[in-house]
Amino acid sequence: MPRLDVRMDTERRRRLEEIGAARGTPISEVVRALIDDAYEGIMQERRRRAAARLIGLDVEAPPDPDTLSRELEAAHESGGLR
């Protein structure tokens, strides 16, 4: 695993130690968990924005699965694609 050295002030180090003590985990695990949490927050926001863009598109909703299946079968019958 690659090593990363991070310099921080005394107060932030104290906070990390306090979080680690509360969780019963080493500081390195606290840092990894905080990174994972921050990353997940960013990904959730990206997904939310993508969903909002999709909702904003003027796209016709597809028919129900049974109707769609019949339409596709009809289109792919011999001579159906013209």
C-alpha cells in the first residue's frame, strides 16, 4: 500500500485521535473512513445531478414491458423492419 505523509496542526491531530478513540480504531483507519465518506458524498451529489438532468430531458416514456415486447416482435418479424 502506498504511503502518504500528511502534515496537520495540533488541533486537527487531536480531533483525529479523539475520533479514533471514540471508534476504537487507529488514526489511519479514521483517515481512510473519512476519505471514503467524503468520496461517497461527492458521488451521491453527482448521481443526484445526473438524475436531475435526466428528469429534465423531454423524452417519451417507453411503453409497458408487454407492449414493448409485442412491438419489438412485430418489428423483427420477416419484413417488419422497413
